[in-house]
Amino acid sequence: MVLQEFEHEALALSSAERAHLAHTLLVSLDDMQEDEVERLWLDEAIRRDDEIDAGLVTPVPAGEVFKRLTELFR
């Protein structure tokens, strides 16, 4: 099963089932070595930078993000 198929199937689960799956996946990350975690964060940073460069996303300043979160959780 390719990742996209797995994602599609996972999103079709109930909220409780998705929460359980998410928890299980997150716990499984605790077994990763520090260099693997660092590599994954670097890959993610590169992916996000590429999206910005391609104009696929517009960055939001951190101050604006925190302002929106504060308003949302009042």
C-alpha cells in the first residue's frame, strides 16, 4: 500500500480510531535515533522552503500566528 492510499484509508476512520492511530504512530517515533530525527526535521524544513519558493504557501509571521491563537482560545 502506498502512502497516499494509507492516508486515504486512515482519514476514513472514525475520530477515535484516528486518535488511536495518531497516538500509536507518535509513540513509535520515540524509538528513533537523534540523527534520524534531525534528518527528518531537515527534510521537512527543505520541503517547506521549496513550497514557499514555488509560491504554494505564504508564510505567516510568528507574531500573527500567536495573535490568532490567542484570539481563538479566549
